[in-house]
Amino acid sequence: MRAGKLDRIIILQREVQSVLDSGDVLSSWTTVATVRAEVVQLSADEFLTGFGEAESTAIIFRIRYLADITTADRVSYAGKVYNLKEVSEIGRKRGLELRAAS
């Protein structure tokens, strides 16, 4: 993985839940890490759903290795939020390939 290709900045976020005094559960997203990334592929697909047409954006990021990144996390990039669909290790802890969709 070449450092020059990591030309984008992404924010990795994780959902945290806290219990309020009233007993209600409050879910919010907290920043896990802000890292440099390479955008490998970006595609937008339109498809038919039960309620009409919808657009889905699929994107692949490559980052340096970080432990504990899972598909329960999400990525914030260029003002959009992407849910992680797959996290693959590149080499032996050299990097991660993050497949995400919005």
C-alpha cells in the first residue's frame, strides 16, 4: 500500500448506546478514528424497490490496518454516510479493504 494513494480523509464511526435517567436508551454515533484512505471504486446503482425507484451508492476504501473495525461500524466521507458491508484484511495486517454502501 503506497502512502501517496491514501489521498482522502474518512471518519470511522461506531454506534454507542447509553441509558438515560428516565430508563430510555439513547443511540448515537461516536468517532473511532479519522484516517487517510484510498477510494478504489465508486458506483451508483438505481434499482426498483417495493415503494418505487431508489439509488444506492457502493464504494470501496483502502486504509492502513486498524484493529476492531467491524461491519457494525460506518464511514463518513465527503458529507455522506456509508454502512460497512464487508471488512477484509490486506496482507498480514498491512491494511483493510472496506466495502460500504449508502
